[in-house]
Amino acid sequence: MEELAEVEEKSEIKETEEEPKTRYIIPELCMYDNEESNGYIIEVILPGVEKDTIKLKMNKDNLIVYGEADTLKYGGLFQLCCPVNPEKAKSTYKNGLLKIEVPYLDALKDTVEIEIE
């Protein structure tokens, strides 16, 4: 017993305050057709993220999203199955849910008539 008491006296519990480590996470994403089937609705789950930390970029084929919350950094590049018109995209953010509505790109937009010889 005396040995145990000596060991307890000699051992000191050192409390260290380590900085929390940042974790990098790919956000959850859900994509589906809108009711008219002429565009996408994309929902990105970003719990705890403040609106001003969100960066959202899009081209006709891809969606890029970043956001930060305390010790978490969300980020991902997502490929869209159908080309969209990013210039007409609209987004809202509420309670950790980023919702993006974007119309599909007109499939005939860049068509050119070809003369047949």
C-alpha cells in the first residue's frame, strides 16, 4: 500500500489544453428534378455553418461548395448528370441546409444547322 501511495504522489496529472483539430468533411448532397422537370434542386447539408463562410461555384457540369463551422471544414466538387445554366441558379441557406435551384441547359442552345450537299 505504501508503494501505491508513493506512486500516486509522484505521478502528476498534467492538464494540457490542446487546440481542437480541424476536420475536413465532404458534405451530404441530394439532387433531384424540380416539379416541372426542367431543372435541378440540389440540397447540401452544412450543419453549424454560418452563411458568410459558404462559397458556392457552379458551371454547366459541376458544383463546388465550401463552408466552415468551428472545427469543421466542408468541401466538395460534385459532377452534375445533366448540363445546367449556372447564370440562372438561385440559392438559399437556412438552418444548415443550402438549397440550390438551377434550370437545365437548353439542349438545343448551341445547335447549328448543317447544310446537306
